[in-house]
Amino acid sequence: MEKIYTSLGLMSGTSMDGVDASIIRSNGENEYESIFDEYFEYEEGLYKDLVSLRNKINTVNDIIINSKLINDVERKITLFHGKICNKIIRENTNEIDLIGFHGQTIFHDGNKKISKQLGDGSLLSSLLRKDVIYNFRANDIINGGQGAPLAPIFHNLLINKVQMKLPVCVLNIGGIANITIIKSNKNEDLKSYDIGPGNCLLDEWVRKHTNERYDNNGKVASVGKIDEIILNKAIENFDNIKTGNNLSFDIKDFDLGFVRGLSYVDGLSTLTRFTSEIIYQSIFKATKINQNDKINILVCGGGRKNLTLLENIRKKLPSNISLNLIDDFNVNGDFIESQAFAYLAIRSLLKKMISFTGTTNVKKPCTGGILVKNY
């Protein structure tokens, strides 16, 4: 019988506001049980440090120029992860076998083959006296992939667990929106790619004009007036930059410039419709070859709570496509990514594949992650 591992996954998304932490039990294949999920908000000083650093990193060269600052912030973020992990370990009776430590992305360019996450796996291992797996994306990039997305194999596991009829799409709306298309139970058949902006433009606009960090439930966007001329031009411009090479994106690939002349409310409404149109177009392209099939799309990530965004998408979909929250199937849509990296850590430990040609454009399926042993 295959060993069942207890793994703690840690994920900090592009919003840079905190860490999602999840404990799962799995054999790295088809066995899976969710044990624990909790969100830990960054302390205000760390959040400001991250935002300030992120604003300084626009090119690969900026990573070199700001290396001292990067090292300083990396230590702070690792110490924060260590603090929350010690709290989790103290308060949970499950013995943790290993930790999947994603870290905080500060720069990603799949086409230039670089993805930089802050997080010192060796330091975290020594703080916790646990085996830690980190730097999940590097091996995929070395082997010709984009380094993202990595969650599709976990999406496949979840769909198998809830026993949904295929085909199914998993739509993750985080800072970046991405989609996983599942037509069979085989990981090698998975198709996945980044769509474009998810919450990133909306959150940036809100933070620019208010003291809030996001549009709660899409309430503000629901009452504004959409500037159709600006909207259509923005969609046209996006279609021109999105080519077959753009399988993964960074939030800095997108800019607020096209709505800067609008009021706060109208700008947010226009940005929300823009984001929904980009997501809808991608869903339509992904599902058009199955026009006669009933297709379920399960939505996860923070963007699923933006009711205006979801309604904009839902009302354009054809009748054979249903858009539902993944939560409706007893899966917590807030912690898909952190659970995914707990699962990927187990697969990495066992030298199993975590990325595939159809998910990251890697030349052949490969494993990933660096193991730091606790001796």
C-alpha cells in the first residue's frame, strides 16, 4: 500500500496581501483528503515592503539591481511563513511530513524563461525542522516550459474526487485568470493556460482610488456606467498582444492606462466588463469544439466572489455551458492553490511529474521543486 503523506501547502498570490495555508493527506496520486485551511494576512509593514519591491521590478535586470533589497524582503517573508507554520503545527494534531512552500512571486516572464519567487526554503526548513520543497517552477522552465500554470494536475484530482462527468473546465480567477480543460482522467491530456487579467486590474484601480484593497462582491462595479468605446478599444488591443506564445502572464503585463480618464466608479465598471469579456472569450474558444456537449465550468479563486464579474460572464455563455462555484461541490474555492502546492510537494518528493506539455508547454512531462531535508 502506498504511503499517505501529510503535507502543508503555503501559497501567496499576486494580490500580495497574505498567505493561504492548507494541510492535506495524499499519496501523490488519487488519494486525497483536506484537513485544514486558513488565511494569514501579512503584517502591514511586510505588505508595504512587498508592494514597494514589486513596483521596482519591471525587468530581469531590475532583479539584479535590487538584489540586496530582494534578499532582505525574502528573509522577512520567510520568517513570516515560519511564524504561521509554527502556529499551525502547534495547533494541529496531524504530524506534518513535509511543506510545500511556493513563496511570493515578484516577477514572471514565461517567454523569457524566468520566474522569481521570494522564499528561502533552507531557512524555513531550519526554522521548522521539517522537510521543505520550494522553487517549484524552475525545472519546468529549464525544460522549455513557461513555469505556469502548475495547479492543473490538482484540478484533475479534484474533478475525479467529485466524480463530475467530463468535459469539465476549472476557471481560476486570481490576480491572473487561468483555465484548465479536463477531457479525460489522464494528466497527460490536460490543457491549461493563463487567460489574462483576473482581479489584478480591478484591485489596482480600487487601491489607487480608495483605502480598500478590492471591490467587495463587485458592488461598486455594478452601479457604474461602462464606456463602450474605451472598452471595445481595450479588447481589440488585448487581442493584438495575446498570441499563442502567451501561455502565462505576470500582472505587470497589463496596464490601467485605458481607463485613467474615467471616474472611480465608471472606471471600475469598465475594467470589470473588460475582464469578464476576456475571460468569456477564452471560455468560448476552449469549449467551442464541444458545442453539443453539456460542459460544467467550476470557478475558484478570489474573483469568484465578485458577483458583477461572474454575472457578466454567465449571461453571455451558451445554454450548454453552466458556470458554478467549485464550493457547490464541497470544495473550498479559497484554498485550491495552497492545497495544490501541498499536493505538488508530495509528488515532487516522490519524483512524480507535476507539469505537462499541455499545461506549461514543457518539452516533456517533468517533476519540479527543490527538496531541503531536515537532518
